[in-house]
Amino acid sequence: MPNSIVALFLLGITLLPSAAHAGAVVLSPLLGDDTVNDKQRFAVHQLLSSELDFAPEVSRVVELSTVPSGLNDWCLGNARCLGGIVASNEADEMLAGRLRATGNELQLTLVFFDGQSVARTHNYTIPSDPTGMANEITPVIREMLTGVNPREAEAAKPTTADFEVEDTLETDPEMDLDFDDAVAEAPPTRSIPTAPAPQPEPPPPPAPAASLDADAAAITFGSSVDDISVSELEAIQFADPGSVQAEPAAEQSTAATREVPRPQPVAQRRPIPEGMMDAPSGEDAENTGLVQSSSRRQDRQDRRASKPDKAAKPARTQRSTSSRVRTTRPTTDDSDPRTFQIAGRGGYSNYYTFDFITVGVEASARVVAGLNVIAGVEAYTVNRILPPDVALEQGVANRWDVIFPMNVGLIYDFDLGKAQPYVGADFIFVRYYNDPDPEFGADWAGGGRGRLGLNYMVLDQLGINVNLAAGAWWGANWGIIESGLQPSGFLPQISAGTVVRF
């Protein structure tokens, strides 16, 4: 009996899954072909090593710097060959595989040897960019060590939508869903007497129509025409008394009317008789302000007599319309004092996977009418994800890098008032890589762009600038900075800011 218990205990230990205990895992460099380079194989190798270090099933990672002799496609499927590599490195398990590229993706084949046999062999498709590659390696390592895909296990979890009412009724048979008893046991409702609806009131009788005299009497303007004094009537001497028309004024008690003089328009004024220009006496003369001396009256008559008769004027000769040519002033003038301006802008530019945030300053000087020479410098800033080897060396996953492109060129502007559009072109060049080792030195890129923009002058010396640029540049070693960058490519930019003129 004791021997049977010991045998069952040893058999249980043998049948435990390999992922349940910690062990030393040999990690060999990946095999590859001509479709991948050493940098890509090293990047995937470093990500596999990092994930194994944090796996709870692994106590130690034996990371090999070179591919063991004899490790090939045949050895990846042979337990004896893999076991010899594990034993020679004093480890318990081994992870190895092959890497190849198809387009913008990588095909990763991994083999996990648990110390006795090839436990798992899986093929994975991972992206070639560093961010996507790092996100895909974590579930890959979990599946190779445990045999369970974390994403499939997460998708197989039941949700609340899987539970139905029938399951609740089976687990709780005392639940009563019959509502008939509840309706039967409801207390009777009391009827509340309502007050009788009020009877509608008869409509009011129509009001009698008011007479025209009453309506006229109700219209007042603050004071009646009867309040006008005789002196005020005499002071109104803007027109001939014979041309004054009477205007009726409605009153409530009487229909009597009084004639009130109405001033005529200036164009219809008639000559004033000399008798009406006599100066009034006393206080009325001070208030009217219409007193004219006989000398001023005589001067006016003399000037009127000295004017030639309109009928005696010689007829004008008609000018030929063909001889009258209207000339327009040019919109742009060489004498324009605003020959120098400075623009400060911020914007966005893109080069493959680099999304640059740009800021800079540009100066322009006028050469001839509308033609300007431009020169400027900008700062192109990008938040770059570091390669795995650089990230492990520096201890950070990403970093802000900045380069300083410079440009020089020509633009031609059109003066349309406040809005002044322009077109042009420029050359752009930048130092994008500088190795501290003098043997490698620095790398420069250069190219050209087309320019299109608008200056809208809010004031004479201050305005708003919008600028568009599109072109390309070329540099031999862009691939050193980031995997996937080509030596040349499209370089667009959009920016806006302010412009100051001197």
C-alpha cells in the first residue's frame, strides 16, 4: 500500500504541465534569410528576451549571442537536437525559431522545447514597425509558454448577455412572475366627485363706433396750434405768404380751423420781395436773425447783375470719347517703402513615419516690383520611438529629437489691398545625423519645394500669414535613424503665423 501511494505521487509530478514550474530557458538567435536584415532579427530577439525575463514561468534566461552549430530547420523539429543544445547550456527548456519578411509584415515561426519534446510550434504574423512589433510579442510569449492564447481566452469569457431569464428561474424556483394575484389584491379605488364645469359667460356687446370728430380729437401732439403766438407766426418768413396753405386742426368742441403757414422746400423758394426784408423792431429782431442791411442787399444785386446770362454762354464742344483713355495705377510699385518683412510661423510636416511639429522664422527682401528673395530657418521636432537596442541601452522607449532645416528661394506677391497672395519656390537643406565618431561624421539632406501663401494685413505693418509648401528631399542614410525611412521622399508642410513689415 505505501508503495502504491509513492508511485501515484511520482506519476502526478510527472504529469504536471511544464509551465507550472519555473525553469531556465535557452533563447537562441532567430534563423533568417535574405528577406530580413540583421537589425530586424536583433530587434525581435531583444523583445523575446525582455518578455521571457518578466514571465513568471521562467526563472532564468540563457541568451545565446550566436546561433549554435547544427541549429537549422531540421533541428527545430527534432527533440534530440534541441535537447543537446539545452543540456550543453545547463538549462531546462529552449525557445528558437525563424524570421522572414513578406511586404510590410514579418513571419515569425517559434518552437518551444520543454526538456522532453517539442511542446509547441506556431507561426505568427507581426508588423515591422517597432510599436506594433512590441505590442504583438507579449501574447506570443504567453502562448508559447502556457499553450493558451490570451486574446482567444479573453474573447471566450461569458458576458452578461449570455444569461437569460430561464436560468434565473431554474436557480430560484420561488420567483413568482404571475401578476394576476397582485392585480386581484389591489385595493379598490375611490371616486372623487368633480365640480360642475362653469358655464361660459356671454360675450360683451360690441362697442359703438366712435365718430370721426372724436377720433380726430383724440390725436394730440403735445400742444395745440392755438398755442402759437402771433409774433412766432410773423417770424416765419421762409416763403411767400400767398403760397402758404391752410392745414385743418381737429378739435372736440368746434370745427373752426386756423391757417398755419407751411415752409416750402429750398428748391421751390420764390424771390422774397424787398418789403419783407425790412428789419423788425424790438425783441423780434433779435430772435429772428433774418435782418439784412441795405448795403448787403445792394452787394447781392450787384453780384447777380455781374453774372453773365446762361443763354449767352458759348456751347461746349463735345469731346471725343475715343481721346479720353483712363489709365490705371499699377498694383505694385517699385517705390513701395515696405521692402523688408519678417514672418514667424508654426505648423506641421511629414516624412514617412515622422510627424514633425515645426516652428521657425523667415525673412524676405524685395528685389523688383513683386519679386522677393526669402531665407529662413525652422526647428522640426518629432517624438521618435527608439529601436529596441537603443531603448535598452538608454532606458527609455521614446525620445524627442529636433533638426534645423534652412531654406532660401524666391516668391512673387500680388498686391490686392489687404490680401496679398504669393507663389514661389525654395531650396531646403538640413543636417539630420551627426555621429560623435569623426570617422562617420555628419549626414546632410537637401531638396526643393513649391510655395503658395497669403499675407492678410490687419494693419499697415502687421498681418496674418498662411503658408503651404510641398516638395521632396534626399539623404543617403535616413535608414540609420529609423527603420523604414527611404533615402528620398515627399515633404509637405502647412504653417501659419504673423508677418511684420518695415
